[in-house]
Amino acid sequence: MAIILRLDRVMADRKMSLKELSERVGVANVNLSKLKTGKVSAVRFSTLEAICDVLDCQPGDILEYKRDD
């Protein structure tokens, strides 16, 4: 997979649980869990914006592109 999700790292840096993030973002815990583990094929910009707002980060802190070898 060329897109690497770093949500778990950013959450750990902010000492925020998945439950707290879910409540503050307004997205179901199960959906954020899938995003955190990389088991999604898409994310809405509105969701990404809300996550970045709550975690005080940039989209690039959560998403990373790595070229396939």
C-alpha cells in the first residue's frame, strides 16, 4: 500500500484515546478504528479536517505517501 496511515502515532503523541477522538470528532469508534489500522480505502475530507482540528495537526502528519518498489 502506497499510503501509510500514522493516526495511531499522532494520537499517542497527543495522549488521546480512540474513544475520546471518536467523541470529539463525531465519527463512530469503529470507523476511526478502521482508519487507524489502515483498513479503509477512502476518507472524507470533512472527517480528515475534523481529526486534524481535534489533534491540532496537519493531514501530512496522519497520511504519508511511500512509493512502491
